[in-house]
Amino acid sequence: MSAYQRLDMRQGQSLVMTPQLQQAIKLLQLSNIELAEFVAEEIERNPLLERGDNAAPSEFEGEVDKSKGRDELALDGSEGMGNARDAVDASDTDMYEAGTGSDDARTANSQSGPSASTDWSSVGPGRGVSDDFDFEGSLSSEKSLHQHLHDQLSMAGLSQADSLIAARLIDETDDAGFCKVDLDEVATALGADPANVAAVLEVCHGFDPTGIMARDLPECLALQLKEQDRLDPAMQAFLNNLHLAAKHDIKALSDACGVDKEDVMDMLAELRTLSPRPASGFATEATIAVAPDVFIREMPNGMFAVELNSETLPRVLMDKAYYAEVSALPMRDQEKEFISECAANATWLIKSLDQRARTILKVASEIVRQQDAFFAHGVAHLRPLNLKQVADAIEMHESTVSRVTSNKYMSTPRGLFELKYFFSAAIPSTGGGEAHSAEAVRYRIKQLIEEEGDKVLSDDKIVEILTEFGIEIARRTVAKYRESLGIPSSVQRRRVLKATA
């Protein structure tokens, strides 16, 4: 063993996460609202940065140059510096021709409610009205009704197709907790069966608080009474004649319910213990804001246009004239270092914002390409899709795609959806054909059982039917999907059928 010290030189390689790289990664996973907060903080810290006016949303062109590849994006955001200022403009648009696009024009519903709520708890310290009171922080401490319902939806065990329907119904629920939307309109917008939409709403009626997402007051009260096992025929008749209770017409109520006056008074007292506004204990929607990151529109010629939401993307400028003026002044070394650091951070932020916009547009465009059948025909036509497929198509890493799809929303002719909803597992096809989405297969299994009538289908029979449709699936997989949908076995369904016959 050597008894003296010596100095050796070794060469090696290591990956270092620079602050700039960490910032670029952080920007990718921020939502537009969180991004606006981040940019506002950077503008306060950096004297060379200032906010620019957002450009007007770009207009869609009537035709697309067919000589361009499907993966080519027409981006106009500037990356380099101008003579006076640098800017990044987020009004970017990509268009492509969908292979199965519908010829029927659909009305875009960009104003529909969010399919999920933004988690404001991740936002930094709020800008309160004073140093002692954090107004935004106090708002974010309360969970909204929509966020509470979406949390329950994630644990409901519904298929992806049914989850999309449930998310739309949750979005249509008002602050009082009522879902007064026309179910036929929802079915038409999503390309789903009205009976399936009604079945999904029934599942949502089991969410907390009791009575939530009822279509009217009698149904809300009925759900609460049903949970207490107090919904008998007399009480149901009372609920059907609430207008008589409003008029205090006790005799008419007694006749309608088939009970005496004393029983009517008891039922009235029981109804007064229930909540006519099941969502009264939750924060109002004013505390939650979700804006789409991407707009999808179907053009009259059957092509889909993909556009970033420029209204919510901040436009950041760097004043190089001011930088040059300040740099020319006599300064100490510490001041020179501060100005140089501000210039470097401003340049990096502008480029990072531009790269973020391009990456989101690329990922969203590829999702639309992969799921064009959904946009054209509805939830039953969702295709299997995973992060690797999208990453390979746009030549990016899976982790990048994962960050981009986090907290990002897409406004489509069928409603507002989170990007992650379009990813699902694959079921192989017979004969080596195109694979099927696991969620679409669940949806088809549910349809088969709902339409079985008097002839109850066993799991083996469902396998045979699906095989005829070109879907290769094992019986145990059918059983697993059926159980995840909350559907009893064929033996139990036969017993129920005999009992009701």
C-alpha cells in the first residue's frame, strides 16, 4: 500500500441536468394556466423580459398542400433574435387529411366544460391583495365539485369509452350538482348509443355526494331516499307531485299517494331533511379554470385541422435595445454578471417556450392521426395507442410524450378531452389485421350483453362473436372486461331474467 499521496487525471462522461434543461423539462409538463403563472414570475425577476400581446388566432386554410408529409408542421414561431426584440408566437396550426374523416360537418364545442380539473395546489405562492392574505391560495384550498367527481371517475373501473362519456356528463353538471343536459345530444356528439349514455349516468349517480348529477329535483331526492331505503311507491308518487306540495295542497297529495293526511305530513317532514342542492358543500367553479391547449376542427373537405390555443399561451419579448443600453453603462463585475445572466435566461426561456409549443403541436397532431376514427365515428372506434407509438412517429422520447400529455386538454367537435384519454391497450386481430383498442372491445362486449335479450350470452359465446368481427381474445379476458364493467356472469343474468319473467 502506497504511503504517499499523488494526483491522477481520469477522463469520463456523465449526464448533468443543467438549470436550463430542468426548466425546459418543467415547461413541458405545465398546463397553459400554470405556464402563465411561471412566465409572470420570470418577467418580475428578469428586467429584460416583458409580456407581448397575444397574436390573433390563425385562420384555417381551405386547402392543404398534399405534397407535404403527414408529419410536417407549419410553424411560424420565431426562434432567433431580431434587431430589437425576440418573440415566440404560439399561433401555430397543423392540418392533415383523415383517412376515415366524415363528410358531415360537425359543430365545434370548444366552450364545453373540462373533462378533468386543473390541480391548483401545484401552483406557487399566490399574488394576494396584501402580503398577509393569499387570495389565490385560499381559493385553491377548496376542492371543486368537478374535481371531486373526476377523482371518483378515475376509480370507477369504467372502460375508456365510458369514461369519456362520464367525463362529458360531469362537465355538464352545474354548480348545484344537477346534470340537466339532453342525453341524446351527448350521445350524438360522442357517437355513442343513447342507452349507453343513460347507463353511464346511472353509474355516476352512485358517486358522492348522494343525489349528485340528477336531472331534476325529484330524481335528486329519489336518489337520497333510495340510499336510505326509504323510496317506497307512496314516496315516489309524492316526488312525482312535488308541485302539489309547493301549493300546500295536502288533500291532492293524499289522493295521489294513496295515504292519509298524517302520512303525507310525515313524508313532507322527511323530504325536508334531504338536500335539494347536493353540491352545496363544494367550491364553485369560479375557483377552477381549465382551458384547452389544442383545438381540433373538421374542415368541410373532410380534413382535420390542429391548432394551438394562442389565447392562453403567453407571448414573451426580450428588449435587446434596453440590454444594449444597459450593457454600455459602466458597471461593476457583479452587475455585469447579473445582466449577462438575465440575457441568457431570457433567450433560453423564449426558445423553451417555442420548443414547447412545437412539441405539443406535434404530439396532438399524431394523436389525431392515430385516433381519426374516433373523431369521425365516435367512442366505439378508439384505436389502441401507447406512448411509444407516438414517440416513434414524431421521433421523440417516450418520457417527453408523457410530459406533454400531462395536464393538457384537446377541444374537439366531440367535446373537451385530456390527451391521456386517447391512450389504451391493444387487442390483437385475427388474420394479422389491425389491432383493436381494449376500450373499444370493452364497449363492444357491453353492447352485446345489453342487446342479448332473452338469449343470455356466455363468455364463450361472446368470444365466438368477437372472433367473427376479427377480434382475437381469450375467454378469461372477456370475463375480466365484463367484471370491470360491473356486469354479472351469464348464470346470474339468467337467474335475474327468470325472476323478472
